[in-house]
Amino acid sequence: MVYERNMNGHSYVFDVDYGEEAEVARVIVRSDAAGREGLFLVDREGAIEAAEDLPGFGPNPLAADGLWPRPPQEAIEDARLIAEHKAGDD
């Protein structure tokens, strides 16, 4: 599931992904600028955590503070459902 948003003159794509982690799902965020991707992990309760310290992920080159924009609520909910499934709570 992919969601696109325009923010501060840039296009961001939020891609919900099953991921390798045991009980969380990923939301990978990409920008229209070259560079690394951002990563958020979402658990089965819908709690979201930035996790850009994993290999291949890093700070947002478009933001002075390096932070990626928070994924849209629809992406968080999709990731929450995946995490719930991974935990065996379906």
C-alpha cells in the first residue's frame, strides 16, 4: 500500500511494508530528492517510532532537522493491521 503526499513543495511517498521485524510493520518514506529513505515502525497498537538507524535508512535531506514527515493515518492503520497479523492477533 502506497500513499503520496505533497509537503513543503516536495513529494513524499509512504510505502507500507511487511518488513523483517517480528511484531511490527514498516512504513518506508521516500522523497523526490535523491538520498536515503526514512523508516517508521508501527506496532499492533498503532504506536509509531522512527527507526532510521537501520542500514539503508537515514535522515531526510530536505529537512533542516533531518526528520521525515509523519506517515498519513491511513498508512499507519495499514501497518498496524499487518503488525497485528504478524503477532497472531487476527
